[in-house]
Amino acid sequence: MENNQPSFFYTYGLYMAWIVAVVATGSSLYLSDVLDYTPCKLCWFQRIFMYPQVILLGIAAYRGDRRITGYVLPLSIIGGLISIYHYLEQKVPGMADIMPCTDGVPCSEDYLDYFGVITIPLMALVAFILITGSLWLTRRASRHEDMQADAE
């Protein structure tokens, strides 16, 4: 018996990625505008790679345009790499000496540090990972659906 229903990620993957981007963007704006945490240089770079995803993924989810994954995946992956570096700069002594933040707030500053592990860059990294995973699974499901349609 063949299942002709599209997979979960084919149907909802873009919405899931969009929701994560909205929550991450809203959280970063809350931290800076409500709690008055001044973003450091690396935080700004992470924002540069997160904020456009809200618009791009929102439009793509509304239209059901799964081709967006090829354009948004690089934003998410690069943002995730910046988050990894930022997290290491906060948690590994000596990393801040490699490329120190010389303007404004130091990038090694921990505004939030839950359990000695969870910081703002780690939360951003988790968001980038969730978006990347959702987009990758959406892309994979889309290819699978295309192959099934060609076979019929």
C-alpha cells in the first residue's frame, strides 16, 4: 500500500524554520531594546544573518516556495559559524585574543550565563541549527516528492 500524502517536512518545514527565525529575531530585539543589552560586534553579524530569514522564509512559507532553501541555507550556516566562534570566544580563555572586539561591548561579555553553559551566542547557534535542519529536511522531502511525481 503506497502512501500518497506528502511528508511532514514537505508540508511544514518552511513554517517551522520561519517560526524559529521569528522567535530568534524577537528575542534578540527584546534583549537589546527592552533589557538594554548592547549587542557586540559578533552579535550584530549574527543578526545580519538571522533577520533577513524572517522575511524570506515568511514569504516562501506563504507561497509554498521550497526553492528558497538554496538561498537561505547559506545565511543560516554562516550565521551558525559566527555563533560558534562567538561562543568559543566567551567560553575558551585566549580565544578573545585572536580577533578581539575593539569597539563598544567586548564580545567575550556574558549578559546571560545559565548553568555556566547557556549564553546568547549558544541560543543563536541553536536557532541557526534548527533552521538549517528544517531547511535541509524540507529540501530532502521536496526532492523525494519530485522523484515520486516523476515516477508516476
